[in-house]
Amino acid sequence: MGRKDSRRLVVAFVIALTAATVAISAQERPPSPQAASARQAPPPLQADLGVLAPANLAKARPKAPFDITGTWFVDLGFPGSWRFGPPYPKLTPEAQVHFDAARKAQAEGKVYRDDIGQCWPAGVPLIMTRVWSISMVQLPTVVYMISGFMNSLRIINLDGRPHVDPDLLVRTHNGDSIGHWEADALVIDTTGFTGDHHWIDSGIPASDALHIVERVKLVANGTKMQIEYTLTDPKSWEGEWKVTKQWNRVDSRDMEIAEVECLPDLNSHIPSTQSKQNVR
């Protein structure tokens, strides 16, 4: 091998060694903040879908056994009619105070804490049996119920979501309702109620511990709807309170829902809203 060939071999060796050193250095060098961020950032998560999101509505689900879309009116000829009692469960001592005060006011021709007359929401379950029609719209992911009384809105989520996190929940008179299908029944589970100005019946308060399970069925070839209520509220009564109500499907135009506002000045002519008649 001549001197010239030896020099070429040395140059080639140096070039190869330099390239290897650069490659190793690049592997050991920490990546730039931009590159690190791009590599370490988790893939974007799909936001929770709303009940009316097209992608949610389009999800494959078993077909519902019935559809309650329509207008309904409480069956006043059904046993128990629109009241939630009597009979009543055994009340707690705290609730018994209200119950006794309500009976005393009634004996004097007065009413006890007529919050509804003061435009407080009737709340579930009482809003369901007020003598006003209720329009219901059923979709695969949700049922909307709009009462003609105060235009009270109930939303029953059917898309599989759980109850709202208690730390994020805003308590209301109609509560947080989620539903699912069991055979031929729609089962609605409702919690998250407010503990103020909410009554099950005159003198029977509902607390923030109220829990209601409703089993909804259609009967009489879909012309009637029955709901079996199971109410528990350990702050107001003992055990379970079970009541069944019935509604008739109505199709007449005069039963449709119109806009209705509850304004205290419009109720001023009602005796029960006056301080001398309304025992607080």
C-alpha cells in the first residue's frame, strides 16, 4: 500500500468516526421543549357528547319498547288522583312538626307555606300531577317533559351518563334524572333535589336527601301511562313511600302547552297567597 492509499484510508476512517460521534451526541442531547411537548402530549380526548349531538343520537342502541312522545293529562278518575297521599309514611319528628302545623292551618281555613302560590317551582314529583297537561318529547338520548304549569321543564337523560358529580351538582326542584330501559318499563332515577321550598304534599317537606325512582309503563294500547313512584327521604319519613299515578294521552289542540309565567302580582287575588291566609 502506497503513502497516498494510506492517507485516503485515514481520511475515510476519520469521516466515519465523526459521523458516528455526531449520531451518538444527537441521541444523548435532550430534545427541545417544542419536540418534547409534541412527543409527550396525550392525544386529544373526545369531549362528552350532549344529548342532542348528532354523533350521540346516531349511536347504536336497542330500540325502545315504547315512545311517550305526546301530550298527557293526569287521570283524575284514577285512585289517588293528583295528590301524593294520604296514606302517608311514618314521618320523622322534624317533618311531623310541619305536618301538624299544616293540619292546624287547614282547620282554620288557611294554607300552610303555600310556596307554589308564591311562584316557587312545584318540583318533582308534584309537578307531574298538577292539573295541567304535560308535553313529552322522547329521543334516543333524552326525554323532555314540559308542564303547562309554570312551563316547568324536566330532562331525563337516556344516553348512559351517570348522575352529576355531587361536587358539581346544582340542586333543583326537579332534580337530576337519568333513565334506562328494563323490559317494558322506563326506569327514571332522580336525585340532586334542593332542600328548600319543596313539598311532596301540604305539610310534608322534601329534603336534599330525596331520592325518587319512577317505573313508567304504557297501558291500554298506549292510550294511558302509569308511573309507579318509590320515594325515599330519610330526613322526612321512614322507609319507602310507594304511589302509582296514571295519565291519559290527549290529542286535542286546546290541551297543547302554551307559554305560562308565574308572577306574584298576578296571583295576588288568590287568598292563599295573602299573608293572613298563608301560614309561614
